[in-house]
Amino acid sequence: MRRTRDIAALLLGVLLVSVATTTWARGVREAAVETETILIEEPWARPAPTAGGVSAVYFRITNTGSVSEFLVAAETPVADHVELHTHIMDGDVARMRMVPRVELLPGETVELRPGGLHIMLMELVEPLPEGEEFMLTLIFEAVPDIELPITTQSPPVTR
């Protein structure tokens, strides 16, 4: 009987830690910034252990307006160089390529995600440890720039 209670208590503890961790991660990724015509959801970046290295920023972006818009660049004080990137397949090898802009059609949502479109941060001026927050400026062709808070966290585990 005691062993059953101990196992039940252990399982309950694991469940509580799992729920707390999931809630924390979801809370970070559920942050949103909205303007008149642009909605940005779940922004996050990969942690980077050293200065001089690289990281990547991901989020979902929706054009809630009635005309096409283009994301043309990004800037942040934590990196000397920032580019819009995508992954392409070159035979059997996935390669990153810079893209000049990301088109956002009216009503369309574009997901910047690992293995796809993303914002590449290069020549980091400082490490970006897990849980660090920094600002990223998104630059568009027509709408005003958007200041976006980014929190670093490890990518979700996929199975």
C-alpha cells in the first residue's frame, strides 16, 4: 500500500512539473504584438552559449490588412549582422539561403520556424542564455517598423 502511494506521489510530482514547464514555455511563445495590419505571435529565439556565434528567431506573422506587405529586414543590438533566411534542399542536403524579403498577402499567416523561414542573427555581441530577452526591430516595406520582444528558449521537442 505504501509503495502504491509513493508511486502515485511520484507520478503526481512528474505531472505537476510537466504542466508547469509546458505552461511556462507556452507563456513565452504565446506573447503577441499587434499593429493595425500586422499580428506577430509566439516569438522566440534559440539560445546561443557564446558571443560571436549565431542564433535564429522564429514567430508567426499575419497580415490582417487589405493589401500585401513585405518584411524586408530586421535589426537587433545583440547581433552585428541580421538576415532573412530560408532552407532549401540541394540534392540531399538542406542549406540556408538569404531571402530579400518575405511577402505577406492580405489575411495570410506566414510561420518562421526551424527548418523553414527564419531570421538569422550572426556575429552575436554577447551570449544569449536560455530565458534571455532582447528586442528585435522588424522592418517592412510600407508599414512602420515593429519592435518585438524576443525570449530565448530551446526548441520544442518533436517526436
